[in-house]
Amino acid sequence: MVNVGNRSGRPRAGEERLSREAILLAALRIVDAEGIDALTMRRLAATLKVNPMSLYHHLPNKAAVLAGLAELVFAELELPDPGDSVPWDEQLKDAARAYRNGLRAHPNLALQVLSDPAAVSNVVVVTMEPFYRALDRAGLAPRQIFEAANTLIDFIHGFSLGETSVRGETFELAPDLLAQVRALPEDKAPTLTRIVNELGPDGLAYDFDSGFESGLSTLVAGFAR
Amino acid sequence: MVNVGNRSGRPRAGEERLSREAILLAALRIVDAEGIDALTMRRLAATLKVNPMSLYHHLPNKAAVLAGLAELVFAELELPDPGDSVPWDEQLKDAARAYRNGLRAHPNLALQVLSDPAAVSNVVVVTMEPFYRALDRAGLAPRQIFEAANTLIDFIHGFSLGETSVRGETFELAPDLLAQVRALPEDKAPTLTRIVNELGPDGLAYDFDSGFESGLSTLVAGFAR
DNA sequence: ACCTGAACACCGTTCAAGT
DNA sequence: ACCTGAACACCGTTCAAGT
């Protein structure tokens, strides 16, 4: 492996070995492959074959790296806008599905992304047009559109949090609901116990896709009231 | 300050200076007061006037401390169950409000709590009875009850994530929506731009309480369809 | 301006030794 | 079993020095 110029000193113009973008892309690869805890400034520098301190010329600190990653994930997000060729509720659902899928593309980053107010605020501005357009077509008033969009986003965020948190964890960490309920003291939660038993093991095998669709349908019905 | 026995060696029975519970309570105080990053094993030991390594006799590692904190927060959670004296939708809303308030009690811990699958799974079992009872009274089938409860929980989680993330941050981090939208290129997001402009600065002053209520109403209407 | 090396003030955790 | 002290293998970041 040729060691192309890890001498110190300022590189000539156009020969910079780093850039904010290159650093963030390398960071994203680490996080995607090994999780958020694997991302350290030193590790990041090593994969870029650079001194750890060099990073600080492009990003002020580690928090900025994480914020930049949230930005990257949302920048990749492109909600489809089928225009008015489909009913408003399908338009809304499609946009919601695309948003969920965008978050799933980098599950190890979801927590970071969803808890970064600046990133979330920005994504609302950049990608929410299909949401607003669909809700407008549904005939809602401006205030209702605003609140409906927020409610839908909150649902997707909460859903994605659950969906991405479970991934990669051992199943011991998400113990079987049926067994847990049956271990409850008698009559501690009678309705829950009855419902869970009626559903049985098969009915409780949670499927994320159908859970998401169920939530979407409920919300659309609620908006349409 | 008297230094009561920081000699080494095993304490006599009943004179143990530590316990899992005491450690977790001390950790909770640190996190509540100074945020999750302030919690280190060394810092935690210092506030307990104990050697850092002593903690490891009660909790296997730092991850176990964080998991224990999530457990604590949810253990405090007590959803009111007014029984059948109120309509089912009020019963459901009240339980949802109580759940939200439980998460707000420790905002610095919300992220940790919501992303801990074991803790979330456990809270569902222990506190969701009012949700299930209300939805049962609404006349939903078991499968619908299960999915409705999940949808409601996801909404509350997503909402709480937004609510607690913004807290304590400088407002620069959640830039003004109106200004952001107006900075967009012409016709990038026409509907969004129109709606936001119609609402104006006052209409956009987001109020978490009314946002939560709006989401609850939408969901209840959707469940009742 | 951009990269480097040494250094500072921390981390979580292992291990051997005390009682 | 429970607590301690020293040590290991890390962190993020500051600072002075190179070009």
C-alpha cells in the first residue's frame, strides 16, 4: 500500500486530502457497518489514513460530525410526489412510506437523526410538500393541515424508533409478549390478558409492515373525519 | 465531613454501602440534573463516595446502569384508570396523557428509555391495561385493539421524542419554520409555502399541549371509524 | 489554511489484593 | 461477597509546530 503523502504541512491547492463531505461519508460507512458506538474521531481518522486532529479543520467537534450525519440521511430522502393522479389518501400514504423507508436506510443512525431538532426541523421544510399537498387536497384548513402533518410525522418517528431499536438486538431483549402477560399476577391486567390470549402466539407475531399500514389507515381515517 | 468507613474489605452484613437501587437513584439524579452525558461510572461512584470499581459488584457494566434507569422511569409510571365511569375515548386519552407525562418527568432520559426495546416491551405489559380496556369498550376486535394500542404508543413516543429533544437546547437549533420556508427557492414547495404563510408567525408558534391533543383526537376518530 | 505529533484530562473495565 | 488501588486500552480535544 503506497503511502501517498502523509507528510505534514499544507497540501497544495486541489490536493487537500480531506473535506467535510469525505469525512461524513466515511463516518456514515462506519456507523452503517458497526453502529454508532464504533464511530470515534480516532477511528474515523484512521479509516481516512489521516491524523485524528486533521478532522478538526473541517468539523469543529464530534457533535458536528453526528449532526452532519443526520443531515446526510435526510438529504438522501426524496419523497415521491405522484401529483394529483392518485387520491389524496394514497398520496399521503406513499409519502409516509417513503419517509419511513428513508429512515430505515440507516437504522443505526435513526436514534441520532430523530433526536436532532435541527435535522428534523429541516427535513420538514425540505420534504413535507407531498404531505401538505395531500392534506390540502383533502380539504383541510391550514391549521388542520399543519397539525395533521405534525401528527403523522410523530407517528412515523415513534414507529421508526421501535423498528430500528429492535434490529440487530438479540431476541432476548424483546421478550415474548405472551409469556410476559401470562407471568402477570392474576387480574392485574384482565383485558390485556384476555386480548393477548385470544390473539395467541400467531396473532402476536408482530409484523412491522402491517403495523405501519394499520397506523397509516387509522390516521387517514382520523384526518378525513 | 466524616469519612465513614472507606476502608477496603467486605462490610459486615447489613452494612453494605451500596445497592443496585441506591446506585440507580444516584444515577437518575445526575441525569436529571445534568443530562445523560454527565453520567459516567467514575462520576457516579464519586457522588456515592465510593471507589468506581465498587459499582461493578452491583451492576455488570454501564449499559446495565442505563437499562436500569429506563426501568426506573417506567416503574414510576402509573396510568390512571377511571374505569368505566367516563366514555371510552376519554379513558383512552387520559391514559395517553399520563403516559406522556411520565416520559416528561425525566426528559434527559427519554431518548434512552424510548430506544430500549426491553424497557418498552415491559411497559406495554405493565401499564397498557387502560389502553386495552378503553379500546375494548369501543367495540374493537382483538386484532384491532392490538394494532390500535401499538399505533397510539408509537405516536406518543414520536411526540415525546420531539418534545424532549427540543428542551434545553438553544432556540437556534430549531430555527424558525416561517423563515426557513421563505428561504426556499421559488415554487420548490408551493403548498407548504402557502399554508405556512397563511398561518403566519402566530399560527406557527407551536404549542406542545395542543399538538398532543390534536394527535389524540385524530387517533380516536380513526379508531372509531 | 491544512496537516501533524505530543500532551492533557478524561473514559469503561480487568485484575489482583485486601477483609 | 464486597470494596479498593493500580493498571490497561482507550476516548475527545488543545496546543505548538511544521509547510
